[in-house]
Amino acid sequence: MHVADIMTTRLATIAMDDRLETIKEIFDQAPFRHLLVVEEGELVGVLTDTDLFQALSPYLGSQTEQLRDVQTLHKRAHQVMTRHPITVSPRMSLQAAASLMLDKGVSCLPVLDNGELVGIVTWKDLLRACINQGCFQG
């Protein structure tokens, strides 16, 4: 099997200047954990829900919330995203993609075909494919 067989092609993208407030709303309403950052049609970064939570004040929404806590929502995507993400081809094998994720310590791989963003594959996609293929039998 190849990355193209399991990748998600319905992509959630944001711009580099989108505020964390907007990004938080997206994550709060959606069942995914990765946003692809695109500028002028080109992939420039990845922002995960973990990146977001690390950038926001833990006091947001609490009784001890202060102005500086709320101001963390005004940061921009480019301030917290991972730049130059590791990407793969849709023709890469699932084994190679899984090894790359483990080696690089990433939870997703944007998929580029001739420089064009065509999908994303996550560790959950790989695990689901492994279960469906019977990797854990025996």
C-alpha cells in the first residue's frame, strides 16, 4: 500500500497571519489535530493542536485570567507553527512513511505531488491501515 491509498485529501488550511483565536475555534469544532499553513498556494508549515495549546495561556477562561492571558490569542500562526515540514509523495510506501514519522518524531506528513499539496497522512491513518491489513495478527 501507498500513502495515496490512505491519505486525507479534504484539507484544512490556514494562513500564516491567522490569529490563534481563529485557530482555536477551528480545533474546538473539528475532529482533527493538524492544520496545514499555506501562503500563495504553497505549503509553508504545519500547526498542531499541541502547538496551539503550548502557545496559549493555561489561565484562559479561568477565574484568574488576566489581560496578558487573553493576549496570547492574538499571536499569529507563523509564530507557533513548524516551518519547513517534512513531506512525502503519494507514491511512498506506508512502511517508509511510518518509519519517517518515527525517525523525525512527527505526527503527520503533508503529501505533495510535484510540489502541489494533495493530502495529509497522520499516525492515526497509518495505525488504522495497519489494523485493516492485519498487522497485529498472531
